[in-house]
Amino acid sequence: MKIEVIDDSSPHLPSVIALGDANNKTVGFLPHKAFVDHARRGNILVAVDPQAGCIGYVLYEYVPRYNRHRLTHLCVASEHRGKGVAKILVAYLKEIAKKSSGIGLHCREDFKLEKLWARLGFVAKHDKQGKNKDGKLLIFWWFDNGHPDLFSSASTEKLESKLCVVIDEPIFGELYIDKESDFYESNSLFADWVQTELDLCITDEIFNKIALETDEKERNNQRNFAKQKFTTLGSNHKFDRIVDSLSSLLHEKGVLINEFDVRHLARTITSESQVFVTINNKLLDLRSEIYEKFKLSIIRPNDLITQIDEFRRKLDYQPARLAGTTQLEQIPVKKGQEDFLNNYFNCENQGETKASFQQQIRRFLAESDKFECWLIREGENQPLALVVYGRQKRDELEIPMLRLGNNPLSGTLVRHLIFKSILRSALEQREFTRVTDSYLTETVTTAIQENTFVQVKNGFLKVNLAVVETASELSIRLANLADTLGQEGQFLIQISESLNIEDIIRNAQELADIERFLFPTKIIDAEIPTFIIPIQPRWAKDLFDEGLANQTLFGAKTELAFNREAVYYRSVKNSRGLSAPCRILWYVSGTQKEGKGKGYCEVESVRACSYVDEVVIGNPKELYQRFQHLGVYNFSDIEQVKQDKYGNIMAIRFRDTELFNAPIISDILRKNSDNKLSLMCPEPISQKCFIKVYNLGMNNLNTS
């Protein structure tokens, strides 16, 4: 079978007319002249079987006034129905109509074709009285191409201001019935305090379920309830493909879900929401697999309510999602791009003018000896962020511009950019990083504050000292720095004084917090536990080691290494007391499943240093669901970690990884260690050993 566009001289036109006449009671009567006119304009698609000839057709037209396409006839010969002919014809029409706002059609309610139109991706929008002699109701069905309009802009604003979650149809039904005693879990989503934290959303597919209601009054009541109580999110052009992919996953797992729920979930995946709230246990059991494939989080209402703050933070920082953006790249801004950048990064809502924005960009580009301008984009046509670095002061890296485009993953991207800026400043032996952009968004400001910047008169200031000193020496250094900053340096006085408190060096958590505040500072006499952890090269390259990634066959990935925070899984056995807070040195082993050191150089060496924030023991599925937004692991990878007798493994959540400039090979490591190291499992090392190895690895640091 193939699809053809016919004209008025096509040999298939008589078959189309005959097929239309034979089915005019359902598709509607159309004069033969109208068929000829549509064919002349190229508005008839036919499905042609090699043996049977024309077995179906679509007749449509374009309506310029509304920038939409109207589907007038969809007809398949009775003996060929149920073979997917209608789906193929409509898919061809969708491709033709993809630049318009969408495709609309009217269908009589008594024909009971709701399931057909829903399967083809259409949504039941509203009813109207028909002009036929019986006055039968007509349902208007709509396929939306997802192009932005006034209504979609309103939805986007809500998505940016609150945590937006899509509810499933059973929850919608329970909220509509409103029996608090029977549906306590669902009704908890309507609690006053919850409403201030999140926005309950539905997808268009809800209206297809409502269309199955036979009572017209009840149908209208449910539609009004849906429109008044919830934000409706549309889907995009990937909808049909996601339906097929989701159906394949469910089939592979042997899970039977009704087709409405599959389409509702598919629309959620293609919407801007990242959370689906459901009471369907079959979907909840598959939440790990669904997140892994589609990056959609699935959660029960009660769990969402109890974990709402943690969940919001999860969604705001998702390196796993951003790392999947395979065409992400960072390129220098060039002269002549001022107008283009203005369209994406001008903060007009904060009072910034186009002229002011462009003058700043021109100044940065003109003074290339003082400023670097970088654009982060996805592909060639989707700018995501704009960052400018200034080096006018010897001791300070300035960021006079830090802008984000409209993207659900902006929070993740900006945290990465800020962390990399801090590392850049420290590696250049600068003591401060200062953000001076006057038009910071709330997302950027939140990320800055999370990275321990302090608000000062001229923006936000971060102290990043690349030093390795005793608490006493660091206290003196901070006091001297405070003098150079004047009034801005008061916060440094407080830290300086705290480092002189007796017993401070024995408080591991407090000193770990100070080191984080001054990162990448290391305090020599701090009693922060330190461990060496072995890791296979294949995991090191994906979690934190850009150097190893560059050694792979295809070179470094085009996306940035989003390693501000990550998680590593291992067995519980032989963990040697590993707990948070602590520092870890990453020993990249020479063995892995593919063979000893296969494909990598400079293995069997310590290549990086990180901080551990949390060590959690639990079963693989629970740990994956908790940390899946952070890592590069698939659930199948985690299942291969050896479990203890209780079925548990260990998750190590770490952050602030510094790659060594000079990897420390195992012989030198053992030479500087007080203990005999096996390098087969986590092993504690002395503070003295840590400082020696760290200084050797970061050989460009000022050390005492």
C-alpha cells in the first residue's frame, strides 16, 4: 500500500467518488463536483493497494483565516478496515499540515467514533447542534501542532512559577465526584497549602474520556470542571511516536494498560510537565523504566504531598535529563549576533531595553582582551544560555551577564555554568567570583545562592581560594582578605573567627561546610574523614572524568559534563565505614568488564577528588527512584551491583569534583600512604596522605 496525492485526471478519482457515495450516511454527502474541485487543488490523498487499487481516501482543505486544516472526509473501504489504513492516511495529512495550527473536523456524536478519533491523536473539544434534519449533536475534534499562541504562553508562565503536575484520569474523576471520605488521597491535592506550591494540570486526553459520557449535561459539567479547575497542557508533534514507544515498553514488560491511559501518559511526556501523579499501581511499578526512557517522574498523591520540597529540588536540578541533550555545545559569540541574542536573552520584563542589551554585547565583543562571551545552544537554532566572563581585576573573575533561555532544564544548566565558573576562577589563581548582572532571574539567583555566593552591594560574591592550609593559616588569610574588601568582607571575619574556636578541627560537618563555602580550599588539620574509592574507567568517564571521555573512540561528547552533583553505586560489602560527610579520592582502576584497562590510558591512578554528602543503603529500585535524576546509570546497570543478604546496595551521592592536573599512579599513592592499600574497595586514608596526594595531583596550587 502507498499514499498518493491525486488530481482531477487521476484514474483513482472515480473510485474515491464511488467510495464516498457508498458511505455518505457517515462521511456526509458531497457533490461530485466538490470531489473534482478538491482533486484539482491537490486536496485528496488516496491509499492504493497493488491488487485492490484505491482502498481509502482523505479529503481536506486549508482554511487561511484560522491557519488550520479541515478534514472533511476520511473513508476506508469496509473490507480493508482494521488494517491501519486510516492511521496511515491521517499521518500523511499531519505531515502536510505541520506548519498550520492543526487539523479540525466535525463528527456526529451518534456515530460513536470517539475511540477512532482519539486513537488518531485528535481531542474532543466541544459539541454543537448539527444542521442535519434530526439535529444530531456534532463533536468538534482537534489535532494540535503545538505552535505557540496566547493560550500556550499562559500555560508556560504557570509552568515557570509553580511545580506543575499532571493528574491521571481516575484522580480527575475522584476530584470531580468530590467525596472527601472516599477519596481522601486524591482530595489532598486540593488542600489550600498544596495549591500555593503546585499547579494541578490535565492533558487534552481527558476531554476524549469525557466525550464517551452519553449524557450531554453531564458531559458539559465535566468539561467545565476540567477547564475551571486545571491548567490544560498540550502535546507536540512527537505524540504519535511516543504512543508507539510507550506501547512497546508496556508490551515488553507484559503490562496491560488501556489505550486511553497510554495516550494520556504520552501527552504528559510530550508536554512541559515532568511529573505524572497517579493511583494506577501498574504505572507506579514501572516508574523507574518510564523515567529511564522518557525522563517523566511518576508518583502517588500522598508521596508527592510528603516530598513536595525534595521533589521540587529534584526537578530543578536534573543532569540526567540535560546530559541526554546530545547536541548541546558551547560556542563563542560573534559580532553581528546582537539582534539574534536580544530575541532570547533580553530581560524586557525587568526594564532592560533592546538598545541597552545590544550595547553591552558590543562592548564585551569589542574589548576581547577583557571579556569572553559564550553561547550555550542545543543544535544550531536553540540558544539555551549566554554567559560573559570579565577579567579586569587580577584577583576576581567577573560575570557581568548570565542569562537563560526559556527551557525546562534551565535550572540544571545554570548550576553547571556557575560551578564551572568557580573552578575556572580558582584555576586562574583568582580569589573571588563576582556576578554583577543587573537583570538576574529568580532561577539564576537561586542557583547562585546555592553555590554559597554572598549578596553584596555590587552583585553576588563567591570566595574561591585554591589553597591548602591549616585552620590557623586560613583564618589569617581570610582576615587579610576581609580588609581588602572593606564593608563587603564582614562575612569573612565571621569565618575567620570561627576557625579559631577550640575543637573546631574535630567537627567534621562544620569544617566540610567551611571548605564548601570557600571551595576549592582544603584545610590540612581538619578531621574530615577521607577515603580512596576504586571506580571502573567506563563509570569515571561518564560521572566526572572528561579526560577519560576524550580517550573514547568518538572523542569527548558534544554535551557539557554536568557533574556538579552525581551518584555512584557499589556493594555494601567492604565499605570500611564509609559515611558522610567525607572527602573521597577517585582511584580509576585498570580493570573493567571489557578487559583490563581496555581503551584507556593513565588508569590505575587517582584522577579526582570529591565531597560526599550522603551514603544511603537500600534496595536497587528504591535507590534508583530516589537518585535517577542525577546519574548516568540505567536501572539495568544498578541491578548488576552485588546485593547483600538483605537485597541492599550502597548509593554514594557526591559533589564538587576536581579533576587532577597530574593523575597519581598507584605506586606513588602507596608510597605516600601510611597503610597498605589494596585499592579493591573503599579504604580510609590519613589526613597527611590525603594532603600529599591532593597537592601532587593539583600541582598548580599554592600550598603551605
